[in-house]
Amino acid sequence: MGQPAPVMLRMGAYVAKQKLLGRKRFPLVLMLEPTLKCNLTCTGCGKIRQDEELMGKTMSYEECMEAVEECGAPAVSIAGGEPLVHPEIDRIVAGCLERKKLTLLCTNGLLIDRAFKKMKPSPYFTFVFHIDGMREHHDLMVERKGVFDKCLEGIKRAKALGFRVASNTTLFKSSPPDDIARLFQLLMGLGVDGVIVSPAFSYEEVDPAHDIFMSRDESIALFREIHSKAGPNIRYYNTPQYIQFLLGERVYMCTPWGNPLRDPGGWKGPCYLLTDQRYDSFQEMLDSTRWEEYGYGRNPRCAKCMAHVGYEASTVVHASIVDSFQMLAQNLSS
Ligand code: SF4
């Protein structure tokens, strides 16, 4: 994924420290969702279909910083909802950067001009544009025409202004492999620093009539096709081991505590994707969740899950300290 050297060294030192201290469970990326409000209604999104009371709430800057400090993860991914609708989003990003966190801001790109007025490029900060395919497929999945073009415009402008830019593509049963492969090539041509890819999680909140979610075998078959059509020059923002997992070449159990989620409802357990319990503190979530009840083969709701927020951390956590550094070195040279 080609992160700057100081960023990867900081991440590597953090992981090595946790392992030397013998910590069994530790966070890698805090998933911070200061608001679940969104200016789109994407077909496969479970977040915007949560209860109304939660949708009406917003986390303040102070609550966000408390979560960042309490969790202690070296990276923060700010998502939602659409984070750019949050009135204090620039302060929240700045607060994460002041705390020396590798910071990602996930966006659908519609309000990106606002961000350009308030945020400055930094090697520690990346805009992550949500883009699920070429024009027709993307606009269909986000249920609005014109979003693909707006998103692409935002990516070009962000690169021109000197920002680090990644993209995030969610794969569904209906994702056309040629189309996604062309998208990845297009993004490479635009100078995007890396593409993130993940099969969609089968949210119970999404109308099953859509039939858009894949089994694990279907996810692997689809990604193999995309990967071979896209060619060898794609810079993935995922770890190489997660890409091998998606290709069916590696097996992992998930690491749900690796990407803990804090949103206006509190700390969510057991993971970014399932909401069985809410907690007031990160430590309470870590200590109280019955981890043995979750993961592939242990819980029917986990049967289809290969999502990067569940498995990307596994590739780092389950590696030895030497392997972790090798993984980071690979990352630096890619
Ligand atoms: S497999 Fe793991 S990450 Fe995926 S839904 Fe289950 S507990 Fe969450």
C-alpha cells in the first residue's frame, strides 16, 4: 500500500510492543463514526438503516478525542454515515493528527469541496473515496446518478492539491468483474495511492429481496476474476496477506477487536459489523465480549464474512514479530 516510512515504523513499533507485552487482544485501527447521517442511501449499507434515535445523535469533538485516547490504536478511520456532514469534522481530523494517528477519512465524495477548504495534506492523512465500480454500477449501488463523476472529480482534485488518496470498493454479487478491474486500472492511472477492496458484509438490516450478498466461495471466485483481469500493477491498500485471503490462498480467523467501533451509541460489540451490545468504555467492551461465540464456524451471522474490517487485522496480529516487520517492509517497498 506504500505508506510513508515514519507511518509504517510507528505502526510496526506499536505492534511489536503489544506482542512483547504479551497482549492477547489489542486494537490496530479505531473505526470512528461521529455521525451516521448520510447524504446517500446506498443499497448495501446497514449503517443508515439503524434505529432512528442513533441516527439523530452526533459525537462532539471532545467525545471523539476521548475515544481516540482511550482506545490507543495507532490508526483512526473516520467513517459513518458521511463524515463530511459533521460540522466539526476538520477539528476531529486535526485532533487525530495532533495525536500522531495515521488518519483516514472515508467519503462518498459529494461534499469533498468543503473538506478542501478546511483540511491540509499530511503524510499521516488519507482521503478514502467510496467507489464500487464504473459509472453505471456505482451510481446504481449508491442509488443516485452523477455520484461516480463527482467522486472521480474529487479524487483528481485531491491528488492535484497534494493529498494522499485511496479508494474503497465493496464487492457485491452483482459486481461486474470487468468493470471493477477497469476501475482499479483507472484509479492507478489517476495516481491513487492504493485501492481498498472488501466483500460486503451481509447486513440483516438490508432488504433480503435485493439478494446482493455473497457466500465466501462466491467472494473468492469473484475476487480471483477481478484480480486476474486487473493485472499485476494494482497498488492495494490492503495488506498483501489479506489479498491472499480474498484469493482463497490463506485462511484466517477474524480479529474483531482489531478494528473496534465507536459511534454516537457508544462502543459496539463484538465488531464493526455486528451489534449485540453497546458499552460505555473500550476496555469494558474488550473485557465483557464473549469472543469465543464469534467468528467463522462459531456464529451463523459470521458464515459469509470476509470483510477487511474483520480480517485485515488478523494478518498482522497472527504474524510473528519478525513477520510483522517483513510485512511492513513489503508495504514500504510496494
Ligand atoms: S466473522 Fe468476525 S468480523 Fe465478521 S461478523 Fe463475525 S465476528 Fe464480526
